[in-house]
Amino acid sequence: MPRLSDHPPRLTAAALVTALIAALLVLLPGAAAQAAPVLLSQGRPATASGEENAGTPASAAVDGDNATRWSSQFADPQWIQVDLGAPAQLSQVVLRWETAYAKAYRIELSDDGAHWSTTYSTTAATGGVAAHDITGTARYVRVYGTQRATQWGYSLYEFQVFGTSGGGPTLPGGGDLGPNVIVFDPSTPNIQARLDEVFRQQESAQFGAGRYQFLFKPGTYNGLNAQIGFYTSISGLGLSPDDTTINGDVTVDAGWFGGNATQNFWRSAENLALNPVNGTDRWAVSQAAPFRRMHVKGGLNLAPDGFGWASGGYIADSKIDGQVGNYSQQQWYTRDSAIGGWGNGVWNQVFSGVQGAPAQSFPNPPYTTLDTTPVSREKPFLYLDGTEYKVFVPAKRENARGTSWGNGAPQGTSLPLSRFYLVKPGTTAATMNQALAQGLHLLFTPGVYHVDQTLQVTRADTVVLGLGLATIVPDNGVTAMKVADVDGVRLAGFLIDAGPVNSPSLLEVGPAGTATDHGADPTTVQDVFIRVGGAGPGKATVGMVINNHDTIVDHTWIWRADHGDGVGWETNRADYGFRVNGDDVLATGLFVEHFNKYDVQWNGERGRTVFFQNEKAYDAPNQAAIQNGTTKGYAAYKVADSVTVHEGWGLGSYCYYNVDPTIRQDHGFQAPVRPGVRFHDLLVVSLGGKGQYEHVINTTGAPTSGTSTTPSTVVSFP
């Protein structure tokens, strides 16, 4: 059957019906949240009169993916229907036809799936994307085709029903922050004892279930040392970091692991000013441990006590008055900040938009320095406006340099907590989806949340914010979360942990084949971490998929576990880590590790990456297990052969094939050779001689060799 292009040209906003509807979903302060029309049909049960074949089921027309479709048998009449699960007030049906469309059809409504009434009919349809305003209340919606326009059957990429849910009572916004959010003010007694109590529990609980968020109200706190363990976040509640001052330290060290900080993951510090007791604060972390919106009135030491190993981290929107001591950090990325100086560098230190950053000098010292960050939008954060909790959503900046908060009030929008549904332990996926359908944002309080259906973010400018590394686990092989083809969604501050049944993906931003331009109001994905295995058996075909154009992925760690429970070449199988199909996608601070095949697949045009850190899968059993046709091994970062424009700065890939140290990789990076595809400051490293690289990118760059753990570098490609 004829097919539309998999990569159609971008459409204008005026031509995109679904985007227009999404734009109408933005609620004014004080408006009734439940009044906003939303997409009700996506992911709901769908049936049909018949199917062309097993590859074109009815469910493919309600999956949010423009590359899949339902197609019928080649006869008249034929129908497809969707069960919304409960009666709903309906406002619009959007049909995205394939080339084989219906010339004559009816849209019908039913309360029971047996008795139908017609709400729209036509005998002169022309295919394409057809939007029909309808009225009525129904649980079931059916498209009933009576005359085909072609010799083929009826074929729909998407069948979308919009309206307002009538299922169940309206969910409330706001409320208390739950048992694992611990709020202090300067008069709170025994703050240190409470900090120490949580740290004792979380210090070595690398794969435990505990989740905690410390919140400090504006004011001054004296004599504290907040030691931050696993799944613990500490934040100030001011609009500026300087509103909340700790005369003391926020500390991460590695005593629990013998002075080795390479497993100090999953924790964060945000929105505080520190006066370190000895003049220098210690933040010895590795992946998934952001240091955001902090003001250190002194120095910052990124190494553990004794200068043991550390494996890289992330600073953004922060001011460090003194020197940042990198010491043993193998790699690090700092964005849109101000520092008093930077000392040392092991393999890969990247700066963009950082006042006081060292000059460009890669590979010796290994500094990659961009004067500005192309596009950035800081992470949303909780704060107090008087006695009222609100979430501040910072504005987009272009060619940013320095902090967003240093010169007057930050730019952005405040959302009252009443606009958020507070997700607490025990909340079901159905309830979360009902809240999203009502038009509420989601605020995940600390906890572990199993979801038996995909969380559907269908409204423009929705905020999904996690506290205390809130963790989402998909059950029964579902995708944990999907974002529709809408503007300005903010996903921030949570972990998605694969379940034991394989998920096709864990997070999808946008449906496949979208053509919408989101440049004016991009979606951002910030401090959203993906894990496959480690906390138990987990599987996923791909970790994170970015389909929407213009998306910003700002600090993520997408990790197929190399240690913990449920770890093995097939036990926690996950072939691909990060797949980009959208155009004009920007990744700032991209960490992707240990996937069975490609760690990064970049298919979209005009993609950009500022800083990339990767390790190939340790546990490959032999050379044959990673053979990619005639190529030895899958590249860590693969740009599709069809791409004409792409650029990356400061990218590193390391191998440590400890099961079979004789394995060889042809290269760490693979890209088409054309003028528009450019890379700056690449390196590959063999860790202790456990496997080797033949080249850095394609056939360029010297091979690694021996056990010296010395990088092979390429300063510019091509």
C-alpha cells in the first residue's frame, strides 16, 4: 500500500490542528483546570472491522506514532473504534489519513459500543489531516467508512479524539508535600541530627528504595554539614540562591566506597548559597548528580578525600567565587555559570557560557571552551512566595553566558502549587493520567512509582517535576512516559527504571514522523535519568527517544547497568541508549553508557551535542557479540548516513571489556563525511588495556594500545 514520507516537511503552526488544540490547553491562573480539552484516545483500546495484516492493527492508529497505521481489508464498509474508558464530553476528532483514505465516512458515538448515533458525515472527503468539531458525550467513538478513495482499504496513521474526561471526580491540585519531603526553617531544632539520620540510611544505599528531599526555607543556617547520600536532594526555597544561606557545607565524599567516587550517583544540590567552613566545599560525584543554581562563597573540590577516582559530573547556572578543583575527575561539564578559576583536568573538561572558564586548549590541557551556550532554559524549581509554594519555570535564553539569576529577578513564569497534582506513594498511573487530562501539572514527591500504563503528557507547557529522585518503573513492558507533539513541555528531576518485561522505550518525546516546529517554545528534558538493570532485572529496546523538533536535553545519564542486581549481557538487554529522530535537537551534558549496540543514534538534521561521556558495554562476551556487519563493534555515537548537518564539542568514549579483553572497536564515533558534519575535540580511551579502539572517528585517529590508559584524540573532524 502507498505510504506517506517518514520524514515529511515541517508544517506551519496554522496548519497543524493538533498543535492548535494543544495551544488552547494553556490555562490562565484561576481557570478551572478540568475545562481544558485534551487528547483522550491515545493509548486506549481500539478495535476494527478488520485489518490488512498483522502489522497494521487498530491499536496503531491510537499510539501517537505517525509512522504506524491501521489499515483495513480492501472492501466497503469498514470501521475503527476507540474505547475512551468512561463517558467524556467530546469536542473534536482529528483523522490523519494515509494515501488510502475514505471518500465517504461517518463519525459515530456510543455509550455502550452497540448503539450508535452519527455526529458527522461526508461523501466528499479529500484525505490528509481532517479535523472535525463535534459535540456530545460518549465512551466509544467510531469512524465508519462507506466508500474508499483508492483501490486499497482504509488507512489511518492517527485517530485522535479530544474532549474533557467525565470519568470520576475532579482531582485536586496542591496539598502537602508528603512524608519524604523534609522542610526546615532557621528556627527548626536539631537540623543536623535529621540530616545525619537520612545520610546514615542513604550513604551506601545505591539501589535502595529510600527517596528524600531536603527543603530549606529562605534565611540563614549556621554550623551545618549536609552530607548527601543516594537518592537525596537538597534545595533552597528562595527565588534566588542567595535567599537561603548555609554557613557550612553540602558534602559528597566517598568513604563508603573506600575513597573511590566513581559510584556516587543519583543525588543533587540546588538553589543554595554556601559559606564553606574551611573555605572549600566538597562535591565528589560521578554521573546523575547535578549541582545547579548554587552560589559557593569559596572554592569547590570535585575529588574525594585522598583524591581517589571520580567519573564526571555537571554544574549549571552556578557561581563559585573561588577555584574549582577538578583534581581526579575524568570528565566534567559546566554550563552557564561563573567561576573564580579551574584547576586540572584528566581527559575531557567542557565549558559553555562560563565566565572565568579556562581557554580552549584541548587536548593539553583537555579543555573545550565555548563562549556561550547556543540555547538553554534552566530547570524548573520549587520556591516559596511568602507562605505559598510555587514552581518557577525559567525562560529560554539564546547564546547564554553566566547565571540566569545574577542580575535582578530571573526571567520566567511562576505556577502556583494548586496547578499541580502532587504524586505520592501509592498513586496509580490512571490517576496521574487523569490529572494530566484535567490540565494539571505533575509534581512527584520522593518515592518509587510503578506504572501499568504509559503516562501521557499531551498538553503544551506541562511541567513534570520530580523531588528526591522520584523513580518511575514501567510494568508489563509499557513505555513509562510519552510526550505529544506540543510546545514547551518541561520534564525534570526524575529517574525511569526499566522493568523486567522489555519496554520498546522508556521515554518518548513526541510521536514518530512529527513535522511541527517547536523552536519558539521547545520541550526540555533536564536531570531525567534512565536506568536498565542494577536495581533488579530490567530490559528496554531503547532508553530515550526524541522525535519532537527543537528539544533540549540538558543533563541526562542513560545507563545500562554494569553492576548491581539483574546484570548480564542478556539479563538487562538494551540495544540502544539515546535515539534522536527530531531536527534541531540540542544535547548539553549527555552521558550514555554500556548499551548492547549503539549508545547514541542521531538521525535528525542539525543536531548539536556539547559534551558527551560514554563507556561501551563492559560485559560483551566476545568479539562476535558486538560485530556490526563488517565493522568491529557499534560506535558509541552514530550519526546517520543521511544527515547533512551535525556538530559536536567535547565527546569521549571509553572501553573496558573485562569479560574478553581481546575485543577491538573499529571506532568510538561514526559519521558521514561531508562539510556540514563537524566534530571538535574527540577522544577514545582503553581503560587498562581491556579492549582497544582502532580509530577515534571513522578511520581517523590513532589506535589505543597497551595498558597505559592514554587517550587517542582528534581535535577537528573532518
